[in-house]
Amino acid sequence: MLAGLPRDVSTTLTNQTLLGAARLLTETGDGPEAPEGDGHVAGRHDRGRPRALEQAGMRAAFLDAVMAATERSKARVG
């Protein structure tokens, strides 16, 4: 258990967080790089939290993963 959560609970929370993020992007038409706003978006949780992920290097990690996957795909094709 990480942070005291059973695997099934953490999996559900992760899935719902990703679904919620995708829905937010779809509904607002904003890109993921859009400003976080003031944290008070009509009944939604604090949008300022992505700042912590940015500070932890998550954006760079995701970009590195996407670039690595792209390179692997190119290598397989050509």
C-alpha cells in the first residue's frame, strides 16, 4: 500500500483522475498547458495542484516517455 491506500482504491482514484482531466480538457477546449486559474472552477477541485506535479518534474517525465515511445515506433517501422 502506497500512502495507505489499497491497490484497488488507488487504481480507481488514478483512473477517475485521468478521466476527469480528459473531460475537463474536452469541455473547456483548453489545452493541458492552459493557466490553472484561481482554483475555484464551478464545483471542481483545486486546479492549482498541477503546479506540484510540474515542480516534481512530471511534465518532463511524460515528455521523455512520449519521445522514447516515438523513437521506438520509428525504429520498428523503418
